[in-house]
Amino acid sequence: MPSFFKRKKPKKSSDNHPSQSFDSSLTANLDIIKQKTGNSPDVITRTLKVGTNPEIKIALVYVDGIVDGQSINDFLIEAIMEKHDLGDLLIQQEAFEIMAEGVVTIGSVKPVRDWDELFSSLMSGETIVLIDGINGALSADTKGGEQRSIQEPSTQMSILGPQGGFTESIGTNTAMVRRIIKNPNLWVETMKIGKVTNTDVAIMYVNGIANDKIIEEMRKRLKRIDTDSILESGYIEQLIQDQTATTFPTTYQAERPDIVAGNLLEGRIAVFVDGTPFVLLAPAVFIQFFQSVDDYYTRFDIATFLRLLRTLILIISLFAPALYIAATTFHQEMIPTQLLIVIAAQREIVPFPAFVEALIMEVTFEILREAGVRLPKAVGSAVSIVGALVIGQAAVQAGIVSPAMVIIVAITAIASFATPAFSMGISIRLIRFGFMTAAATFGFYGIVLGGIMLVVHLCSLRSFGVPYMSPLAPLIPANMKDTVVRYPWWAFKERPRLIASDENLIRQGEDQQPAPPSDRGMVNSRTEKGDRNEP
């Protein structure tokens, strides 16, 4: 019986690369470009006659929208048209040397060796120069087009310090960091990742401060990526992380150039991805996700208070619903009598156990949060607030949940949003459901057991070989000055030992602690009698 489904011969794909060598005919080269790009209307071809010799023609090929049209007109077209003896020079001498050194006045000009490099340069915003009768090409850097201007970051806002955030342009982002760290040892390495997208990716580090082993490991992980597309830094994050079986982020996402600069000076590596304002920083440690940029712009006592407050916020986010469930379900004797009577009276008409109450309210809040994110900004916050108030009040009046549970869930939700890093806040919200289940099953014993398992899991994580819980585990006393508490700046003598290079751990000199003059005198006081103003 003949098969209904016949195996068809694979069609020749139009994506196959043409022959590697260029043709000496300008028309043949332009036909190959049109065929490869599908004769797309945004691929512009401009043919120019050179000087008084009508037989020699030069073609400029570029993609409209990603080039700077003013640069093409001023530094390419006008320069070629004004060179009247260019036709004779191209015949007598090396054509592309004449074009690069004596005609094209744009900044970066380089020869193109093959078709792969030509299309890569063309799709990156560069202009291709082809000459009739010459089997080669020239690439001029004319990248431009519409780009978003530098604005205040939307996720990592700061009261003090710089207010500019990264944009979607990788060149702009690296330049913003270079404006802060004006040092030739700030090195940048670029590469393209993605067989279809050819996304520009750059790693940045301070040579001599960053650990060479971590730099080499970063290179290996990036070069190992073999995928069609890289559309955002989140793609890179998921492909280079140490461990996937965890909800905790092992790379830090930064939207501010001052955060990136500060981490580079500690020995970390920054990964820039074209098309996204979020820069990856590695290695990342757990305590780093609870530090805010304002901690370093304020006094150490204020910063220490805020960090202790964030530690309390972490405890509330993780354990508040679980503790309420365990106390009301298994350990009523641990609740004060008056409070226990009030809670019992509230729960008298509630038909569900405390765990189901908490689960209903937590899921409802997550739905409201997701709806607030997806709705337009003009109505998103209003819908979230009104929805929470109406649903909470209606649920209490209907006897589905108790008022105490609404208060617990509301405090927990506010605490989860107070976490500085969004990726860590998401992880805490997910783990909270596990603690709620453990509390509903085993009470306080389940919470303690879950806490032990969580600590063991955190201690087992690595970020590019660096322990995730350092400097707490393993304990490094010299680096404990920038953890839950923040010491004054004059006490930060060393960089993080497991992150920075061992040869360059010292970041500042001795005797940096400020002190008043020993005589305790006033600088502008007038001690001489002649200097005093007589009444």
C-alpha cells in the first residue's frame, strides 16, 4: 500500500549563503544583495557616477531606519561627488585604499572580507561601499536611527545620586559606564550571539581588579551559547547560570550605570546586551539583592538602619502567613489570650481553615498584581487599589476570610514589594507558598524544617564558582562590613576576597578616618586683638 505521506525533498533555502568571494561586476554584487535580503524596500541602494569617467560607478548600500542619514550624505555621498579625479585614481591605484584614506571622511572604515561579514555589517547599521570592477567591499560606520533618550530608571530609582539609566543601545550603555570609570584598564570585549539575530553582546571588567579565572569562565559560557535568537539579557542569564533548579537569581540585573560601576570596582563582570536596558552582573551573592544604591550615598548609620529594616522585611515576606497559619491551627497556646479570643471570634463564621484562607487571599493578590502590570498605567494602579479594597471588604463581609488574615496578607504583600531587587522579590513570593504548606501540615516544626532546608539550599548555590551566601558562609570577617550592616566608607579597605583578584584587594589607603583638629579651634576665629571688631 503506497504511503499517503510522501517524503518531500527539502527545498533549497533562500538563507543559504552565496559564494564567499565577491564578483568584480557591481551589478552582480547588487543582485546577490537583493536576493539575500528578499528585495526588501528598506535596503537602500544608491549608485553614483565617479568624476568624469561614466564607466566607473560606486554603489552605497544601507538599511533605512538604523543608519544616520546625515552622516551618509555629508561624509560619503558629498565626499565622493566632490572628488572629481576619483575615477582616474581608482584606475591607477588601489581602489579601497584611496576610498578609505582620501575620500571617505567618516570615523570608522574597514574592508569587508566575505559575504557573511558584509551582511553582518549591513544589518548592524553600517553602509557598504561597492566599486564597479573591484571584487571587494568597504564598510563605513554610519549607525544611527531613532533611539530612546537617557531617562530615569523605572525599577531602580534613587533619591540621591545620578538619575540617568541605561537605554536599549549597547554603545550608549558602555559609554555611560566609561564616563564614571575614566581608566584605560576598563576593558570591553564584544561578540555576536544568536545565529539569526546576531545580537551584539559585550563583557566589561576592570583589568587587574577582576579575577582572571572568573573572566575566562564568563567567556567560555558565552561562547558555548548556540541558539537562534538573543532578544534580551534574560536569555543570557538563563543560559550562563550555574544552577537551574532554584528560584533564586544567581546573576544581578542593573539598570543604573552607577550600580554597574560600583560592582566593576569590586571585581565583578558586566554583560551588556544590545536591545535591553538591563545589564547583568556576575558573580552575584545573596546579600547583594537586599542592598540599594542609596545605601552608599547616605551616612552609614542611616544605611545600616535601612538594611536592618530590609532584613525584617525579608522575614515578614517569607514567614508571616506561615506563622499565622501555624499559630491558629496547631499552637493556639502561644497566642496571648485576649488576642486569641478576638481571632476566634473573627473566625467563627469562616468555613475554611487558615491555610485555605491564606491561599485564597494570596492567589487573589497575585492576580490583582498581574492585572495591574498588564493594564495601562493610567488605570492600572487605580484598578489594583480599588480591587484590593473591594474584594477584601467583600470577602470579610461574606465570611470567606477573617479580617486578621486580610491584615496579614496585606502586610506580607507590602513587604514583598519593598525588596530592592524585583527578581529576588518574585523568588520570595514563590517560596512563601511552600512555607504556608509546611505550616499547615506540621505547624512550627514544618516552618523550622523548611527554614533549615532553605539555608542548606542557599549555601549550596554558586555564582560563577563563588559561594552564594558569602561572606556569611563561608564566613569572611574582613568582608562583613558591607552585609546586613554598612560600615563607614573609611572602613572599606578591602574588596570582596572571593570575587576580586588576589593581587589587588586593597581599595584605599591607610588613615582614611576623618577626625577633627587636635586643638579643637575654629578655623575662622580671630585671636589677635587687632583683628577684633571694637564696638
